[in-house]
Amino acid sequence: MVGGLLREELLDRNKVTVTDVHKRRLQELHDSFGVRITADNQEAVSHADIVVLAVKPQSMPAVMRSMGRAFKDDAVLLSIVAGFVLYIYFTLFLHSARVLRRARCRIG
């Protein structure tokens, strides 16, 4: 996803921070795309205007705990996590949201 957004010049690589639990994968993303990397989700979301959640559904509880309530008040949350219940996002992260369900998209 990051690669497609950068190839299409939809993002400035200097403004992208990527997190992952696998340090080797983080280094690969940095080497391939020149993005900032961190293993600290709270650090990443605390400064982000847009947060993209792209994890497996079974990983969401741990990911949510790791982010805590570090989101900026005006941050936009884009989730492509399958089957995750919407009200949990409101409870944990957001003041309000718009949702587009079952949208298919391809970037890059």
C-alpha cells in the first residue's frame, strides 16, 4: 500500500511513518521507500494527521492497546481491517467518523 501511494506521488515520503512488529520488515520498508520507521505505535499516531490501520483482525486488540489514546483530536483514521466492529473505533479513538463500507480500491 505504501509503495503504491508513493509511486503515484500521493504522499510525501518524508511525512510517512510506518510501524510493524517485525524489525526486519520495518528496515525493508525504510530501505525500499525511504519512509520513517518505528516499532512504537503510540509515537507514530501521536503526530499523524492520517492513520491507516492495515493489520489482521486478530492483531487489533494488541494494536489498539499499543496506540492507547495517542491520536490527535483532528486525526483521520482509515481502517482496512476486515470484520472489526465499528463502534469500537468510536469508543477508543474517534469523536466522529464517516464510513465507506465494502469499497474496493487498488493503489499503485
